[in-house]
Amino acid sequence: MKYQIHKNFLTIDDFEKFKNLIMDQDFPWRRRDHMTYSTNDKMYFTYSFYNSMRPSSDLYEPYIIPFLKKLKAKAPIQVRANMTISDLYKASGWHTDLDFKCKTAILYLNDCDGGTELKINNKIIFIKAVANQIVVFDTDVKHRGITSKKEPLRYIINFNYF
């Protein structure tokens, strides 16, 4: 399996609860200067739920553990929310999240004409951002985030796990 797409990943109630948390104007985003090591990358905002082999947020247990169970994850590596601003750039640099075998999953929180491009066997596959859709792929698959031409912000949750 190189990638899979699951529509309507969460129940409507669970998805709305989580989306409202992340997209709230008072959500505590952290600014990052670059998403990858590419010189094309610009600033974006992130929030870490899990990193360095431990929860990094009180929101981890009530919000993230149900996701991990649904993904049938054996162990999380990193879980974070990302918010990209469409006016800053059109695409992140091509990258892999980690340099060892595991899974990456991207849950889209809002509909937009942006999404994720995967590079598989020298072919580029575009996955459009559809709210409550998740794409799961092997971590060795190069990918990049594509911002929206119509929406000012693109919201995702990025999971890396075994």
C-alpha cells in the first residue's frame, strides 16, 4: 500500500467538535519559519499534541487518542495541527516526514482547492482537501502541501505513527 483515502473518517459530531477546537480564533498556534528544509518554504503555524515520545498537550488524550484508535496505530511518533496561510506560498517543499518506516496520515479539517501532492513512481498524485477526509501513506512517500487559491487558510492534522 502506498496510500489510501478514507472519506468521512470521523462521525459528524466528533469531527465538528475537533474542527471547532482547532479553527477557534483563540486556539494557541505556534509560528514556525519553515515547514521543510526547502528554501521555498515560508512561515506556517503549528500545534503539537504529541512529540518526543510523550504527549505535549492536555488535548492529546481527549482528542487524539480516538483518532489513533481509529487508525489502528500501535504507537504515535508525532501528532500536530498545521495551519498554512495561502497568501504566503503555493506549496511546501517535497519531503518525507521521517527517515524510517512508519505511516503518515493527514486529516483535512476544511474544504479547499488545496491539498496534498504525493510523488509515487515519478508520478504526482493530487489529493484535494476535503473536510473529514484522511489520506494515509507510507512515510517514505515524498509529499508536499498545496495551499488554496480560494480559501485564506488550510487546516490539517498530521499523524506519524507505527
